[in-house]
Amino acid sequence: MSSWATRLHAGRHVQFCRYPAERDAYINQFTSTKRFCTYPSLLVSRRYGHTAANRCPPACRKTIIKSRNPQSPRSAFLLSRLHSTTTQTSVDCYIPPKTGLIASLPRSWIPYAELLRLDKPTGTYYLFFPCAYSTLLAASMVPSVPVLQVVGTMGLFFSGALIMRGAGCAINDLWDRNLDPHVERTKFRPIARGAISPGKAVLFTGSQLLAGLGILLQFPYQCLWYGIPSLILVTTYPLAKRITYYPQAVLGLTFSWGAIMGFPALGVDLLNNGAALEAAAALYSSCVAWTILYDMIYAHMDIKDDVAAGIKSIALRHENNTKAVLSALAAVQVSLLAAAGVAAGSGPIFFVGGCGSAAISLGLMIWKVQLKDVRNCWWWFKNGCLFTGGGITLGMLFDYVAQVSGFYEATETPNPLERS
């Protein structure tokens, strides 16, 4: 084939390429016939989530990597690994997972598992912890509730968090399907890379919402009226990042909804119980501050791509004073958490174990996190969830056990004046 014909042939097929690196691959392929002896296939396997660049010969892929990283030849082979959220190193081709839970699934299921973020359960934990807080706080206010009912309620909340977090991720990816290809961390998400069509994603999301409704119906009927309004926040959060620099506030209102649900789940009527209403309001506000705090750290991982894509975030708005904002949010969270304990009549274990551990873990995270390091931000986002959320949960749990077992009554010192 003559030189002009090969260039024309490449130009006709460049439109099939999704990413710039794929276009480079085709152009290099058809304009340098001495380097490669076979043409890459133009087929795209939507079922397996592969793009055309996956069919490039190894030599072609190495050429792309070296052209993208002329100063780091030693990292050429490392860049061919699966892209992860812990790094912004550029990867040109989607590679299916080789290890972990998702890798053991059938190939046709992998895009849907990735849409649910089954390989990244941290979001599920962040959604579950407010539910656990409210359940344990409500249980301490109503000691007559059986322990098995408390355990069963928390189990239902965890199932609901797993399902609704997946639905929220799918809704977010549907809204962002035209933005995700421009962000390094999100460009290989199933909808963005074409592994799942928007129509199939809508049907899949609908099935998750129905499953979530099935979980909600297992609670007392009044929970239905408390739970349905949260769907408005779930569907509107992705729009917030387009119109305001504070989408994390909307995310906080959404992810913290469980801080209310535990009270009606155990039969506590918030409208007729002033102390419970005060405790729920303080706890919900505390969780909102916590959500904004950890998602501000998370947003720093995409700060460069967000500028290019026109996405707004609190990390961009307060890039120069992030740690000051984080410190203020931590102080607000711990203060409101303590206020919730006071309203609920919690004991010393709650304040020392729950509030104390939250103050220590948040202070350590804000001090240690390196906001310019993507890997470090991801590490603290992932582990800070367990440090802070786990500490608060354990503090509430031990306080509940102490109240149910009568530990506080046994340790009270009698007043000598009352004896006489």
C-alpha cells in the first residue's frame, strides 16, 4: 500500500478510537509499516469493556507509553498495568482486573460489578456508618429494645447501604458519562468506556432501586416516609458539581441521611420525642460535616483534571487553605457529635470512646495527609473511614452495652446526704 493510501486508510478509521492514545496507535501503525507487520483489529468488544487499543501489538503499546513518558523509560512497563484510583499515572488501554473479587466473576458481569464499585467498598462503609450511629444512639435511648432487634436493624442497614451506594454510583456515572472520559481516574469507568450503554445502565439502576425499596419495606412503615425524600438528593448530587463549588455539601446531605433513619427503625417517633429529635438533628449535622471533610480530601485526587473538564469542587475553591477548612470541619463534627450524645443522655464511654477517638483520628489525618500526593490522599480517604467511623461506632456500641447491662448504675457513687 502506498504512503498516501495508508495515511488515508488510517484517517478513515481514526473516528473509531475513543482515546487520543488509540488514535496515535492507528496513525503510527499505518504510517510506519516497517515497525509493525500486522494491523491492529478495528473491532471493539463492548461486552468485555475492551477498546480498540487493547488489540494493539505489544510493540505498538510500548511506543505509545514511551511517547507519553519520554523522561521515564523505566516506568514504561508499569504503565501497562490496570489503572487504579491511587495514581494519576496515564494508562492508555483498559485492562480487565486480574485479581480480587471482580476478577473471579464472569466476563460479562465485570462492567456491572465495576459500576457498583464492588472493588472499592469504602463508599459503602461511609454510607453505612451514619446508619450505625443513629441505630446505636436510638437503642441507648430505648433500652427496652431487644439486642437482636438492634443487630438485625444494623444488618438491614448494611444491606441497604451496599445496594443504594451502587445505585448512586450508577446514577452519578450516567450524569457524568460525557465528563468521565476527560478525567484520568474515571476514564475507564464502564459507561465512559462504552462497556455498558446508557439504556442498560438505566435498567440496571432501576433494579437496584427496587431492591433498595424491598430493604426499606422491612423496616417499620414510618421509615418509608423518612427514606423516600433521600432519593431526590441521590439523583441531584451529580448536577451540583456543575453549578457550585460546594457539591460536597449536597453529598453530605445525601450520605448522612442514615443518621436519621435509625430512630424510626427502632420505633422512636422523632416528631413526638423532643430529645430524640435534637439528637437526630445534631447527629445528622455532624455526619454532614464529616462527609464534606473526607470528600474534600478525595476531591484533591482529581483537582488537575477537574480544572480541565470544568468540574467544580470545594478542593478547587479552597485549594490554598484546605487544611484550615478541614480543621474547622473536624471541630464542627466532633462538637455536634458531642451535642447528640448530650441530647440522648449518653454516658462517659460515648464521649471518651466516640468523640475522643474521632478527634484524635481526624487530627492525625489532617496533619499527615499530603494533598498533592494522589496515593496519599486515597490512603487516608480509605483508611480514615475505618479510623474515624469505626472509633465512633465502637464508642457508641460500648456505651449502649454499658447502659443495657446496668454498668453505669452499678458504678454510681451513692450520695451520703440521700442516706441520711
